[in-house]
Amino acid sequence: MKHLLLLLIILVLSQQLYAQDKNDKLRSGPLVIGAVDEIYSAVLSENRALNIYLPEGYNEKDSVKYPVIYVLDGSINVNFIPVAGIVQYNTLPWVNRIPKSIVVGIANVDRNRDFTGPTNFDIDRKYAPTCGGSAKFIAFIEKELQPYMNKKYKTGASKTIVGQSFAGLLATEILFTKPTLFNKYIIVSPSLWWNDGSLLKLQPEILNETFSQQTGIYIGVGKEGLVPGHDSHVMEVDANLLADRIKQGKSKTVSVFFDYLPAEDHETVTHPAVFNAFRLLYPWGNKD
């Protein structure tokens, strides 16, 4: 009986592989994984390129609406293609971990300007001379980008932001100052040392008992050590402090997951962390 069952499984799998191979041959031609869009930002006084991944089956004519995943550092040669691939894999029928989603990669113009707030420290300004524009960039996301996506694409209520390093700093700033812009935050190795950790000293709304939006937060960090020139800051410690701060909040609608990835460093941690984030933010059976 066991041998017969094994034979049946092999036959089913071989049929699935044959069907997949046949479909691949039928789809021969250019490999298209997304499209490049563009929006003019009056807030930033410049055009911004958007890399867009639409899920399989996306159809303008049906009534289905999709969650949107906004990827900072979303240029083609940075995070757009890897994150879109992770999303596509996690929405395959035999995986089905997360709902089919639209991915928006926000291509960079000046990430040092866009992802950092003002600083009181010369060493920060030496590292990022164009710093200080995060408030404008957040206004761009809130007042221009999200309305643009809602108007042009079939977007649902769920919105996720993904950011690493300076982009993780920006995601944290949004979480602490405009928390309802997103309901899922994937924050990887955030540069919380900026302005001597000023974000960690805020009293954000999400810590209050009255904060009622269901919000899931993933904070991941690799084995990274001391920040050069900022001897009082260790990336792992700062990320842990951020997670602990949120855990101590009184809101019953906020959940936070801290993930230490010791096999990764600052340059390699992003994509393993994003994969883990989907596993933690979307427990089996929860596709909200």
C-alpha cells in the first residue's frame, strides 16, 4: 500500500512538472516582471520613478483589490527585483503565505536627503551632506504617492513599507510620527544612530492605549557591531531597543517581532529579513 501511494505521488508530481514545463514553453518571449511608472512630486519638485509589480491575474475589469507593498531603495538594481521575487514566491498557490500584492519600488534620487531628518551632529552631516529631507519625503508618500496608487491601481486597505539602513530609519520615523500611513512595517537594520538616536527618545502615538489601528511590525538586524564614528551605538542594540520600546506600549492592536540574523551583515541582511518578515507578519491562515 505504501509503495502504491508513493507511485501515485510521483505520478501527480510528474504531471505538475510537465504542465509547468509546457506552460513555460507556451510563454516563450520577453520576460516581463513589472513596469516602470513615473509621478511628478510637487512636494519634492522632481519626477520620481516607480517600479511596479502586478500580481498574476491582475485585471482592471474585475472587482478584486490588492494589498500594496511599498519598497524604499526600490530601484531596479537595489531592492525592487529581490522583494518582488519574494512576494511572488510567497503568493504561489502551493505556498500561499501572503495575499497576492502589488509591489511599488520607489527609485532613489538622493536617499541621504530623503531618508534622514535634521541632525545636531557634524559627523552626521559629513556622512550625508544633503541630509534633512525626511519630512518632505513622508509628505510625498502621504499626499502624492499613496493617492496616485489608489487612483491608478486596484489597491486595497492593507499597506506595507519595507526599508533597510537609512530607509529603515525613515520607516521608523513614519511609524513614530505618521503610524496610520501603513499597517505593516518591515524595518531592517535601521540607522537609529542618526542624530544620536533621537527617534528612540520620542513618545510615539503607537505606544498609547488609545492607538487602535491593527499594526504589525517586524524589526530585523544582522551581526553588525559598532557604527563607525558613533561609538555609543551598536546596530543590534539599537534595533533591540526599538523593539523593546514598542513592546512596552499599551496599545492592544500593535504587535512587534524582533529577529536577529547572526549569519548576515549590514549588506546581506535585507532579503533574508524580508522573507522572515512575511513568515512572522502573516501566520498560516491569516491573509489580512
